[in-house]
Amino acid sequence: MVESTGPLGGVRVLDLSRVLAGPVATQLLGDLGADVIKVERPRVGDDTRHWGPPWLAVKEGSESPPSAYYLSANRNKRSIAVDLKCAEGQDIVRRLALCSDVVVENFKVGDLARLGLDHAALSALAPALIYCSISGFGQTGPLAGLAGYDFLVQGMGGIMSLTGDPDGPPMKVGVAVADVVCGLYAATAILAALRHRDATGEGQHIDLGLLDTQVAWLVNQGLSYLTCGTPPARLGNAHPNIVPYQVFPSRDGHFILAVGNDAQFRRFVEFAGLAHLADDPRFADNPSRVCNRLTLVPMLEAACRQHPTAFWLESLQSLAVPCAPVNDLREVFSDAQIRHRGMRVEMPYPQAQRGSVELIGNPIHFSRTPVDYRRPPPALGEHTDEVLEDVLGLTPEQRTLLRRKNVI
């Protein structure tokens, strides 16, 4: 067992989830120190193991290489391969749940009840258990029985109606952000439930739906609709409530200008040779600029095209006018600030050609209980024997028999 320095050391999480929302939550809990046991289907494993290319380059003779997708959300976990379709496999998972503080699952609503592994069945045996269910639409309601996918939820939950060019089609976000945010909500809820359990001894059921969490992070755009009754339109890279706050063209590319107040606007237009705009009543304050954006923005674009991106970034930063480059991922992961903050980490991975794997770091910085990187994303069933022996006390002979029966 690898010891953790994190604040959740001593907490065990039984992870029955796959793909992204659940694994994001459990990877975060693992980074914070929890012992996460990931239960996977024998010979198949988590769906995302097969979602490639790209694949990690592995040494000749190694088992099937993991996909980059799988590697993104499965650090700090132990993998066991157990067949939940058979009674003996269900019993193993039931026993592991009774030795755990938290269960996380994202099965279709009703599937685990048929296996005797739902919240009702397990909480009857372990009342202090925290059981987190993640599904497309939650455990109740007219759509509860349907499978949910990030892309569908982005469409149903409104974010696609807000994303993309005004004259273009609705556009999804470039990562599975509905899954990721749902996973973050799940981890937050689990931490709150652990606090309640520690205070009262009571476990509880956490019911999270992708669609619910998608609607929750509509934030200011959602409130704009609820306040005025008019659905916001797509604005491309522009901001609905702040101007100028968007991508602008330069002589050799683009850069972001994010003017947050009238003083910043004045400094920008004075530097750009458009000082008269600061006192123009159409643009003198932000509400006026929002109302007159179609007049203002073309004038600013024409000025920005006169100089290269580096000129604007260096000059405006010195004037405390918020601006930034539009980086591709090569530029992101080579950025000095990002590397300094530990957002690109390398972990030993013996099967890899280079002997290690690069992962995206955890952004949390504790002063006393630091996040640690104890385990790279595991191979399928890599820890089956270790977990069954250490946690359940199964002997080699018992494990051999289960393996002969294809239970593990």
C-alpha cells in the first residue's frame, strides 16, 4: 500500500464508474489522498481504454497500450477486474463496498439494483456508507431511465446555444466539459457528505445528473435569461456584458483583450491612438459600450491590425490592460508559468517506451497536506490480487479458483 500525504489519507473509495464524469471525481479524490479501487470489466475495462488514437507508446511485448483519454482521468487508483454479471463477482464488490467509505457509480438507473449493489441494498448493510450516483438525468424524472452523454447534455443544457459565431451553427465546447464539471460537483458533494458522516455517523445517497450540473454552470448567462426572459444569442468570442472583451486580430495573428473597467478602456484607447473614444458618450462607460459594440469593435479591430501580437501583449501588460495570447496546447504546456505551477507532471510507467508518462497536474496547492502522485493510471486488473488479499483477505488458492471461473 502506497502511503499518501494528502488530506484524505485513510479514506477508501470504491469506484464503479467509467468514461469521464465519475473517473474525474475519483481521480481528484485519489489526488487528495484517498485509496481509490477502480472496478473494471475483465478483458474490456473502462471504455476509454480503447478511445484512441493517440495511444501511449509502450515497449515491444507490452499489453495493449492505454489511450491518452484513459490516462487523463485515472491516476492514483488501483484497478481490479471483476465480472459483475455473476453472483461471486457481485459478492466481491459488495464486500469491498462494506470496507469502503465511499462508492461512486455511473451505471444506467436501475442496473445496479438488479445486481443487489444499489444504494438501498448497500446502505442497509453499511448505514455510514456514502454512495454517489452519477447519471445523465438523475435518479428521478421523466428522462431518468435514459443514458446520458456529454455532447447530448451540452445541447440539451443550453451551452451550445451560447457557443460559436453568431451566424454559425451551435457549437460544443472543445472538451467534455459537462462531464468534467459534473465530476467536480461529485467530488465536492462527497467531501461534504464525509464531513456529515464524521459528525453524525450517517451515510447518504448523492444523486447527480449531467443535465442538472450543466444547467448549474450556465451562471450569468442563465441568470440573464431568467432576469429578462430573452434567451442570450451566440456572440462568438465576445462577452455579453463587457466590451471590449474578446479576441482581436493583430498583424500576425490574434490576441485577447479583456477590458474590465472604464480606466482600463481609457488606457487602451490612448495607447492605440484612439484617445478620443474614451470621452465619446457612446463609449465612455461599459453599459454604453455594450449598447454600441457594433460601432466600437470595428474601430478597435482596425487599430489592432496595425501591429503584431507581441507588440500588443508586451505594451498592454506594462499598462495594466488585461490581455493574453491565444495558445495552442504546445504553447500551453511549455509556458513557464504553467510549468512552474506543476501542471505538467511526469510519473514512472515501466511499460512506456520512455519509462514514464506525462500527465496534467492537479491545480490544488495545500500548505500542509500536499497533493501527491502515488500511482500512474493502472493497467487493467493490475491490482486485483493485491486488493483482494489486502482488503478482503482472500488466499492465493481462493483467487486462483475465482480466476478459473472467470470471476476475476
